Amino acid sequence: MFMHGSGTNTGTALHDTVITGGHPFYKSDMTLNLEEIEELVLRRKWLLSELKRFEEKYGMDSEEFIRSWREGLIPEPDDPEVHGDFMVWEALVEELVTVESKLRSLGRNNLEA
């Protein structure tokens, strides 16, 4: 079998390479990228549903909560359950920011390729 490469055996068959805009992309790379995007989209959907739960429970949106919480406008709760909720809520917001940043980055990488 003919292997793609400069005289070296890269282990990737020529038919496994897709040429787009003069740049070689390997199906396995594209599949991994697509799987990562799908995983991030599912994670984002779950995060949004969890955030909505806290927003409904405490009567404010996550943006308002995180701003007020970090600026000290919301006092440290005495109730351990509420304090725990606020800590989880903050972590969910941070994770959503990370997930959305990764999605934007993957989107940019796909557009630049």
C-alpha cells in the first residue's frame, strides 16, 4: 500500500488524507475535532441547564449573580446549603466561559484551515 509522506512511512494511507486549500488534513484529525466540538456543545447545553436551575432558585441571571458575588454585593451566606449553591454556581459560570472559549477557538481554527 502506498503511504503518504516524503519517502517515510507515516502510517497514514494516501486515501485517508483530504486536501483542502492546499493544506493536508487527516480524517482522524477532523473526526477528533468534530468529536471535541460535539462534546463541548453537549457540555455547554448541560451547563446552561444547571445554571438555569440556580437562576430560577435565586431569582437572578448568572451574569448578575457572578458580578454581584464577586463585587461583594451578595454577602457570604450563613446557610451552608446556600453557600454551597453559590460556590457551585460560580464554578459552573467559570466552566461555561471555558467551554465557550474552546468552542470559539475550534471554530476559528476550522475557518483558518
